[in-house]
Amino acid sequence: MKLELQFLNDSGDRINEQDMIYDSEFVPVPNTGDSVALEGKRYIVTSREFLYLSGGFAGEIRVLVYVKEPNKAKFEF
């Protein structure tokens, strides 16, 4: 099974420059509300979609992870 992660902003533009393709059944997929670091920036996961390609679960899965930048004022001390 191949799994690909794509991180997208609210407009649907891809954030991660490098492909994230894994040949494993044990890939951590971030949940809604999780914090992730991409290209040196911090983002919050707002939603995710699973696309099953090439024969369903036994084939290829693409996970579209929608993220947004956190409100900086909220995290300042």
C-alpha cells in the first residue's frame, strides 16, 4: 500500500514542496486540531479528506490535509 500526504491551505494550494509518499501501513496521519510543522512553519490541521486510488484500501491512498496558520496573538506570552 502506498500513502501520500498533501498539505493544502484554505484555498486548496499545496504547501509542502516535496512529495510525501510512503510504502508502509503505519504512517501517522494528523487529526483535525493537531499542530504540524511544514517547511519551517507551524500550522493547525482544519480538516482532512481520504482519496482511495488504484483498487481501494489495498492500493494507493492520498490524504489531503487542510491547514491554516495559527493566530499568532493567541500563542504569544
